[in-house]
Amino acid sequence: MTRALHITSSHALIRRYYQELERYGARHVEHESALRSAFQGLLADSARLAGWNLEPEAPLRIGDRLVRPDGTL
């Protein structure tokens, strides 16, 4: 059974995410593909708290199209 999560803006995972974004900002790194790793880390860490796993960019076929969601839990 999945546990319900209550993550607020003061949660350690959120604080760590913003700290990582600040480190990127200090180096003037602002492009999406670089910042993606920080967000994927937040998603993966949050998912683990619920007993889930993150599968980043796993291909998914929808009709005739192949799409890659940013992440699947």
C-alpha cells in the first residue's frame, strides 16, 4: 500500500532542491537540460518516501506516437 506524503515548502527535500538550483545559478547555469537533474533528484527522493521509484524519460507508446515523459513513477 502506498503511503500518503505531506511535503511542505520547508521539507528537507524541497530545501535541498532549492539549494541545488542556487548552486546552478551561482555558475550561471540556466538551461533546462542542466536543471532537469535537480528536479529529477527531487522527484526520485520524494517517490522513495512513498515506496515508489522514478523512471526518468521512459519511452511510452501512445497510439502511433512514441513519447518520453520527463518521469514516470
